[in-house]
Amino acid sequence: WLSAMMVIDKNIHINELKFIADYGFKLGLKKTEIEQIIHMAKDQPDNLRNLLADSALPKNEEFMRMLIRVVYADGKIAPEELNFLKLAAKKMQYDESELKNLMTEEMKALKK
């Protein structure tokens, strides 16, 4: 989901790449594994989006916040990114007001 969010607007920003790499390292992934994930997202974005659209997600606030941070990493939010966030939120059973609140909180945190 994080790597798909990075490529959804077809414009990969360096801050998005850094966020994905940092998170991958926190999960214990090796550099080569992270590079494979990023390359798959870049080279096959439609396949990745279709796969994720069919997947289930448990409600997880930390993960939802990470998706929001990836969207805000380049300083703007594209309509495709917002739609993808809404899809993830729906799959995690967040209503629109909960998503909006999380987005507002994360935007404020990034401006600090």
C-alpha cells in the first residue's frame, strides 16, 4: 500500500522514496528488498493498484497515518492520492470524517 501510494499520482518525489526506504529499514528489510519494492511500484503501478484494490486491510491507525504521510511527503495531494487514501480508509472501516481528522492531524504534525 505504501509503495502504491508513492506512485499513484505518477510523480515520485524524493521524499516519498525516502519515507518508503526508512519504513522498510524499520521493518528489517534489506536495501535490495526495498529497491525491489520500489521498482515493482514504478514499473507495474497498474498491477499493484489492482492487487491492492482486491486486498483486505484490518483497521490500523498507525498504518493509515503512514499512508497519509506518504501522500503529504511531496507537499501536495493529488486527486488520485486522495481517492487511494479513501479506498484504504474504506477497507480499514474508517468513515470519511475519521479520515479527514487523521489527515488534518498529520498535516499539522508535518508543518511543525
